[in-house]
Amino acid sequence: MHKSFLAPLLPLLLLDLCNIPTASALNFPFHGRTITRSISQPLARRQDGDDEIGTSPISGDDVSIPVSNTHNAQYISNITLGGVEVPVLLDTGSSDLWVHFIGDQPQAQELGTTVNLRYAVGRASGHVHTAEFKIDDYTLADQVFLKVTDTSTFSSDIHAQGYSGLIGLGPNAGSVILEEMDDVDSANTALERLFQQFDHKADFITFLLDRKGDPSPDFTGQMTISEYIQGFEGITKQPKMEIHEVHRLLDSDQHWQILTDKDSAVIGPDGKVVKVKSIVPRAPKGRLVSVVDTGFTFTQVPRELSDAIYGRVRGAIYDAKNEWWTVPCGQELNISFNFGGINYPIHPLDTVNDNFGIRDANGEKICIGTFQPITSAFSMLGNYDMILGMNFLRNTYTLLSFGNWVDTAPKGTPDPYVQMISVTKADEMHADFVKVRLEGTAGANADWSLLPEDQMQHSPISDEEKKKKYQEMILSRWPYIFVGCLVFVLLVVGFIVWRCCCRRQAKEARAAKKAAKEAKTKGGLEGGALPYKRSSYAPLQDSASSYSLSAYNTNNNTNNTPQYDTQQYQNTPSPYSSQPNTAYSGGQQSPYYQETQQHGHYQR
């Protein structure tokens, strides 16, 4: 939401996706009025023979729920809570029901739980209650809702805008009230409980949004639950576009997200494909992730796409304060989107909006480019690229199938999906635009041609937006960053453990080597055990040893050395004995030593 007198037009977004329970984006329109519910509001449709759309008018007993349109800026239906009827905004981008009552109070029971739903500007806070809930002919007993006590934080009086609250039409898992109530079944959303009541035979809703100012309206606003709008049954033949799911840890941020066609998401006003790269890490190459959200007045698109639509318009000016393009109201811009192999043209009355009386510095009336650069609604977690708001959805009849998003859905229930059928006739929209904007003259005296591509203007990127994009680059890839950091930590820890083991083994090896060396030295000096076998050598006192010496002396005496009686030294202690040699006490030398000295064996 922007800080200007047009703030009610722009979406509210989550303040902090990571730290607080939040609701999805809202839109608070500039003008509003209180509606009175009618039992039957038939469609007024042309009999043009279009089989896909249908030709028969809706009868008074149809099953559709009337939807009121206020200046193409809000779509409202009435509900009844605790016996009090209140108008509420229809929001497919959130999942909670909240109401701020003035005057009559409902018959409701407080549950003692406080919930604070935060938005970019303002918050809806209060206490959780239960009361009987009615929408059209559907009734639920003891439905939980948030009874809001104060809405002054919003930039405008919501009651003056024509509504008293909001009903979320998103998945049950996105409910903040359910989360705060610890996921008890009694806190499920109204749609979740209605689908259970219907025994899951048709877990879907459909809606058709009309256009104010259309010179030849085909229908009025309608919504259905588990039914098709009569005459539009052909939607069942349209492609089923699977939901692009967010990471399972972020299921509370799951929306109705679908993928554009590959390499042809949007056809610009010059008839060429506008090439835009997705910011969603898991998006298939060449495709954009788009959220279907009735809570946005203007479609939120990447800045490059907005510039491609309005940057070549003569006289276009980018309003940095409000973050949108302003263009001459007579500029017809024809663009289209591709989903599921089907082309969906956007009526030029929805591409350039003249509902809000905007004027330039010279007092001249100017119009707003409704495909607004995505700034306040930018996905910090990189879950989507653009949000398809009311100006897009007025061109389609849309079906949202909840599938296995419903908690009690039976086994084998298919995945959720979206189906759309175009309700804008390409051969009529030019005539409609000329009649409404150019007073039927087709602007013959004005030059409405686009500027050359090399003269296209580019809207400036604010420092805040640069910061958000940088944060998105990090936050949207947090699973990969987390896994990378975890692997890095494991590698570092593993390396440290390995080095410690290596050092310990080396230390033990050095200690063992040192111990072995010390043991060898000790064994050699003190008769300790040696690492080799001593039994391979005969003891010196052994008779065999004496005999060997004697034999050697007898057989090898070639030098006429005197022979000695071995018995003379038989009892002589070993030269290595620790006992003193008593046979040669008194300082006398051994005869053997004397003899060997005489024969020159030793020199003094």
C-alpha cells in the first residue's frame, strides 16, 4: 500500500514473512458502497451462439452467489455471522475470515485466543470467536472467525469503503487462525468445512467478475461453491493447470500459483513476446509463476514487463511515488497472456484504468497503467513472479479446484488445479474502447503509435527495491544455502576428526617406538628380555662351551701356543659376573692375561 490519497487501491502485503504469522495481501479500494444482498441476480448475456461460454441466461433459481463490483476496485459478497449480515471482500490470496462489527453484534462465543493479522499498512487484530455462518444457502454451525476490535491502523475507513471484513478463499494450510489454534479441526476454514459437508464430491469454487464502464456487459459478478455458473459449463474442457507448489516448509505461503507457457508468457502491445526471467529458483526455464488473487486491484508484474507495456507510450510518465505508470487515457494497448496453451486477451479498458479521476500537473485527466511493477508485493522468498489481480481476472471465468489440499479428502484425490476460460471477445474490445475512451471517433487527430524500441523509457529502481531483490536472491535459495552450509560444516568437522586421528596415531607410534628402544637398551644392560632369542647362544659356563674352546685350541694351535687345562678355569666365574673374582685377588693379573700379553695379543 502506498502513502498517498490513492493508498486504498494498492495491495497490503506481509510485513515479515519469516518471523510473524501473517495473512496474504489485501486490497482496499478508493471508493465503496454498502450492498444489499439479493436472492437472485441473473446473468444478462448476449445470445451470440458461443458454445464455450454458453448462451442461455441464468434463471432466478440458479446456484450462484451475487458479487458486487465497486468501481472495478473491489468485489464483495454478503455473509451472515451470528445472525448479523455483513459485506466482506472476496480474497483468493488469503485463508482467514475476519469482521469488524459496528452496530449490531453477532451471537458468538469467544475462544480466548488472540490473533494479529499484519499487513504492509495496518493490521486486523482481535479475538477468535465461533458463530453460525451463512453464505447464500450454505450454513455452518460454530464457524471460527476473527472478531476485529480496531481497524484504525488501515489508511482508510473500511466501512466507508463498503465492507466490514474479508473472507479468505485460499488453502486451509494458509490460515493464521488455524495455526494459532494448534491446527484443531474445529478451526478449519469455512470452505474446508463446506467441502467436508458436501462429502468431497466437488471441492472447487468458481467466480466471474464483471467490468464497470463496459458499454455492452455480458454478465454480472457471480461466485459458486461446488457448482458451475449456468451457461459456462464449458470450463470443464479447458486445460487443468497444476499448482506450482512452494517448498513444504513454507506451505503457509502456498497460493493459487500457476505457470505461464514456456517462452511466450506475455504478448506485448507491439505483438511481440515480452521476455522476462523468473526469480523463482524452481520454476521451469522460460516460464513465470503467477498467483491468481482477487485481492489485488492491479496486476503485479516484473518491472521489465511493466516497462515493456507502457514505456513506449507517447506521453507516458512513471510516477515513482505511487510506483505506477500514467498514460494518456486514449491510448489503446492490447496485450495477452498464455496459460495452458490458451491465449487470454486483456481488454484495453483493463490495461489502462480511468476510474479514479487522476490528473497531471496541468490539470489534464490521465489514466493509470494497471500492470504495476511488483514492489510492495515482491516475493522475498521467491515464490512467484507476478500476481494476477482483478484487471486480469475480469477477462476470464475461473475455476479453483482444491483437490488434495482438503485435509479430509479421500485417498487418490487429484492435486489442486486451476481452469480458466476467456470471456473477452477480441473482435469487440477495440470498438468498446473507442466508444468509451475516444467518444466514438477513434482519435483520428492523435498519434497513438508506439515509440521505437530504442526510445523506450525504463522506470527507475529504488534503493529499497534493489535491497529487496538482493534479499530475495538469498532467501529464495535458502534450502540450497542451508544444504551447502551443512555439507561445508560436515566436511570441516570430518577433516578435523581425521587430522586428530592422524595425530593420535602418529603420537602412539612414536611412543611405541620409544618404548621399544628403551626396552632393548634396558634388556642389553640388565639381562632383560631382548627382541631376539638368547637361546641361540650357549652360556659361557656350559660344558659344551668349554669343550668347544678346548677343541678349538687343540685343533687350531698353529702358533705353538701353550695349551691350558680347561679344568683350571672350570669354576672361574663368568667375566660378566657381578661377583668379584677371588681367585685373582690382591691385584694379581690373570694368568690368561699374562700369557696373552707375552704372545703379543695386546699391547700396553
